[in-house]
Amino acid sequence: MKVLFTNPPWYKAPTPTQPGWRGVRAGSRWPHTFEVHSHTIRDGLIAELVGGYLPFPVWLATAAAFAKREGFDTVIRDSLSMGETYESFYAYVKQFSPDFVVLESSTPTVRIDLEIAARIRALVPEVKILFTGLHVEFEQEDFLEQHAEIDFLIYGEYEVPTLQLLCALRDGGDLSEISALIYRADGMVKKNKDEPPASKQNVIKIRKNPFAKLPDLSSFPWADREGLPNLNYFDGVCGLERPQLQLMATRGCPYGCIFCAWPQMLFRGPRYRKRSAQDVVDEIKANLAKVPYKSIYIDDDTFNISKEYVIELAGKLKEAGIGGVIPWSTMGRADLMDRPTLEALRDAGLFSIKYGVESGDQDIIDEIDKRMNVEKNVAMIRLTKELGIRVHLTFTFGLPSDTADTIEETIKLACSLPADTVQFSIATPFPGTEMYRMYDEKGWIVSKNWDDYNGSTVAVSRTENFTAAQLENYVKEAYRRFDQAQVERSFNSGDAINKLRTAAASLKKGTPVVVMQTSRVHLTRWILGALQDFGLDVHLVTPLRFKDDFSALLPKDKIHAFSGNSHFNYAQQSDWARQLKNSQGFKGAFIPYTFESRDGYDDVERLAGELGGCIIAGITQRGNLFSYTA
């Protein structure tokens, strides 16, 4: 049996008047989209769809590993991390001609995924198609009744049931014994879901098996990475470098956050499971022997539930020569940390960590069942930074009792904390979670179009105190204020301005120079203002979407904006850069960097060299300066 595990394409090409987008699906707790402003197809791949955040499809890859271990002819194809076009994907499906397809879907992708399934069936008529993933309708018998394009549903954690289904189909086993499986008992399908059956014989008999106890993780194989674009998976938490190895050490969380989808929908409860620390280290070592990874991300729900476990893992990472050599990151709860644990993790190479803060108001935290003390949280965040570990914090607006005062309190807290990066989100009540039930009961859900549930900046709900549009505006304002506060923290001492003055000392007043808009707007503004104070003739090169952010600081003829792309691309823009240099006579370039690693800035640096003839200096959002002329 030929089995295809697939994370198919999910994107929209930009038009001359509207940006496009790319999405992340399999492996993501919050499937969502990112704006894309250009669309370059070469050999069936779209370059603009690769780069930035890309989660490893750990569930899909582990299910594939189970199937391969059992002897199935198994292929895993992650079109999203390849940047693959729909046409290329369909051509591959036709060529491979699988007997069985496993597709991890999600709420915002279910519509397009059903269209993909129908196309696969048209290309390979005898194929069997299984849908899994983070979507509440996959738990409902009538969903299978309504969609003849798919054959099976598995709800919840799906790797072991998927293997059981494959074996039952191959060996003639009993489908009724497979956990969480929804299937057609007689294989008959109505042609039209709205058409009443002519007789009892053509009524679909849909059966739903109960969800069984979650298996021990010690029985799981390592995720199958063969043939995947392993250099592309990336979560750059606070400056981690790529290529990056992503894996899980634990699954689940005993806490009850009403918005958290994986514990409620995939694990079906608060159970917390651990792999052995030695198995985790062995998997890391085996993958490091194959790929020159520069960082590691342990993508657990709540990494530090067990203090004993994380300290044991830290020790084994050090023993293996990994800790302290390759930086790594994870996600945990700040209130569960203490100094000994943080010191052990730091000594084992912990570079950064994600902490969920959500709100600065204790009553809001209690209401969403996060079971977290805000004061302890803040104290441990500060201690984490004090010990040299970088911090990413998440905040959420539109929680049930949020008011203008609680949101203002949360924004002020975010601006006061020594975070390296933050994420401000609108509460997204995913169907199937307690938050969705609560909001739906109150009449707060403003959209039941599943396409809208993309977990980014679009509100699908309101609250008693806010409209959806007001929540969207709060997110924009929060990012603006945090960026400004961080720049002020990093640059108020005067050290950065003195370093920049020294780097630019060889430039005479009136010399034309160019600044690249390649980091946060407030950092670029600070650099522009400083260079203007030095008496230089300052110009800006920026993607068009940032042009208006600088209109009050520079005359129009000194803002050089390019369209058709949201980022700098040397192959596309080098001729334009040379023409601009010839017309303006720039004598140097300055680059704002997000992080000291300068990861992903190769094209920026090449273009800066073309524009300025040389790069004078680069400055990071932490106030550190790279001098290229010393």
C-alpha cells in the first residue's frame, strides 16, 4: 500500500492592488497566514512562500514514521515548507498515485482542503482519503456524510489510530476497534447531501468510535524527516539561527486555559506525557549527524511542567556536548520557574523561551482558567532576563471580561517588561474549545466562516465591551507602543549614539547616505534621526508598505520605496539599486538589524553594498552596533 502523508499548499498570490498570503497548517497550534507581496514561480516552487516562521509537521511526520516502521510504502510531502504550487503538488500526486492519503487539516484550511481532496480523488479515483487535525467538525458524523470526497476522519491525537487504520485496511481488520475513527459502515454515499434517500438501502451509515486512552510516548518512533526540506523549518525565537531542528519532548498540559486548542481537542484532557530525556537527546544527536543545524526548538505545550524532568534533560544535553554549544529554545510557564531551574537550563544552552502572559489583570487570568499568579509571572520573567536568557512574551486582547482599563494595564505591563520580542493577539475562540462555547453562548461570535479563523490579526469575535474592529486596533497600538518602549530602553543610555557617531565620523556633513528599512519602524526612525543630527543627507530605502511610517520624518524625494515585494531581494532589485546609487551618489549605507545573529540578512547586505558602495554600520534593536569600517 502506497501512503502519502501531506501538508498541501495553502496560499494566495498577490494582485496589483492586494497583497497575497502564505499560511502555516500542520504542526501549528494556531494555523494562520502572513502577507506576501510578490510571487515568483520557478520549477513549481514559489520563493516568497519560504522563510520566516515555518513549523515542523511533527504529528504528520510521526504518523509517517509509524507507517514506515510497519512496512508501508510511505512518503511525507510538506508543500508549505517547500513553497510548492498547487499545480506542482497535483502533478506529484498523479505521478505517485497513492492508495491512501493522510491530510492534516485545520479550521481555517478546511474549505480549501476539501477542494484539494476532491482534486486528488479526480486524479486517483481509487484512493482512500483520511482527514485529521484541529477542526471540530472532524468529530461529527454528519461531516463525513456531507463530504463524499473523503473516506475517513480521525479526531484528536491521530498517529496511532492512523497506523491502526492502515493495518486494518491492509489486513482486513475490524474498523470498529480503532480509536477516534469515523467511517462509513456500508461504503454508500448520497450524491447530493440535500437529497432525501430513495430507500433505506442508500442511507449512509456513519459510525463514530470512542476516543481511547492516549498511548505512552515511549512507544513512538522519531519523526520521519526523510525527503523533507529540513533546512526551511524555523521559529526564530529572539534571534535563533537557521537551519533549525524542531522536535517535541513532552505533550500536553494539566492547566485549563479556555482558549488552548491542543489540550482540549487533540489530547482530550489535561494529561501530561514525557518522553525519556535520553531518547530526546538521542534524537537530537542523530539529526545533528545528518544536518548542520545551528539551533534547536523544543516545541512542547508547556516544557517545564516537571522541574525534575527539565533538569534531567538539561544535564543530558550537557553530557552529550549539545548544551552550551547549540542554542535552543522552548515554551513554558514563567510562574513554574525558579532560580535553580533557570540556571540549569541556561548552563545547558537555553538561549530563549516563550512565556504566556496573556493579561496584566489577575481577575482576567483567573477567568480564563490559566491558574497563574501575575506577580510571580513577572518576577520570573525578570529573573530569566537577569540570567541572560532571552524572552518572548505573548499577550491576548478580547478575553471575556477585558475592558479598556485591563487592556491598557496589559499594554503598560508589556512595555515595562524586559522582553526581547512580544506577540499581541486577538482572542481566537477555535471551534471545539471552551472559549468558543462560552462566546457562542453569549452571542459574541461575529463570523462562522472558517476561513476567517486564521489566528492572526482578524477578530472573529467581539466581547461585551469591544467590537471586533476595536480589538484589531488595540493590537496595532500595542505593537507600536512596545516597539517605541524597547527602542527607548535600548538607546537612552547614550552608548548607542556614541558608537554610531564614531562609526560615521569619516563622513562629512551633507554626505548622502542610505538607511535600509529592515527591522522595526521605531529602530529605523531612531537611526534616521541620529544621522540627521550628525548633519548627513539621509535617505531611506523601504518596501512600499512602510512608506507612510516615515513621511513625517523625511521629504518624499528622500524616501525610495519599491513595490511588488515585502522584503529585499537582491536578484530582483540589484539593477534598481545601482540606478538609485548613480542618481543619488550615496557614500555609505546603514542597516537596522532585529537580532545580533543577522540571520536572513544576506540579500539586505548585498543590496546595501550596491546602494552605498559600502556598509558603514548596522544597529540591532538591543542597541548593539556592528561597525563595517573599523
